[in-house]
Amino acid sequence: MKLWNSYGSEHSLNLVIIGSFKEEHEAEAFERLTEKVTRFLRDNREFDVEADRFDSKTLDFLSKENLFFLTPDQLGQMLYDAHLSRHDKDIRITSDDDVNAFITLLIHNGAKVKVFSAHDYPESQDD
């Protein structure tokens, strides 16, 4: 007779990231940038999240967009299940995954960033 014991847990972050820009057009530009990056990654078959270096096609894209501060792992986070919405000067990103790439991208684009778990601060989701 064989016995099998297993342990599991569900650890969703229920992460909320709010980036506040000084001007509405900056938030709009950020929204367009994230859409452009995500579209590029979905279309680029050469991009490898596990790689320690970028392929030449990705390097060219990062150069054109001035995004050399992101690592391959962070860039891959742009493909995770995350919901981005914009309201006036604010960008709101929600995800159950660790998507620190968005925090880095927001800061490098001049946003003031607030990060919290909606598990602990559910009333703050509408801030």
C-alpha cells in the first residue's frame, strides 16, 4: 500500500497598483506604451522569458522604446493576467500575480505609485 500526502495553498496576491501622473496625457501615453509592449511580446516568437539575455529583435524594440531598465523576467510579466484601466491621470493595475514590471515602468515614466493588497485593503480599491 502506498500513501500519498500533499499540501497545497492558494496564494493570490489580489495586487492593486495605482500610478498617478501629473498630467492626463502622461497616463494616456503609459497606457499606449503598455499596449505596444504587450502586443510586441505576443507577436515576437523569439522572446524567451527564461533567457538571461534578450534576442536581437527584442533588443531593437527596447532600444526604440528606451526600455533597457527591464529584465527579461520583468518583460515577461507584461504577458501575465493583469487588468489595466485609466481614469483621468491615474492608471490602475490589478493582478493576482507579482507584476513588479508595471511598478518599474510606472516609476520610470514619472508616476507616483501606490501598491497594496485588496485582501487587506478592500475599501482602497476605489481610490
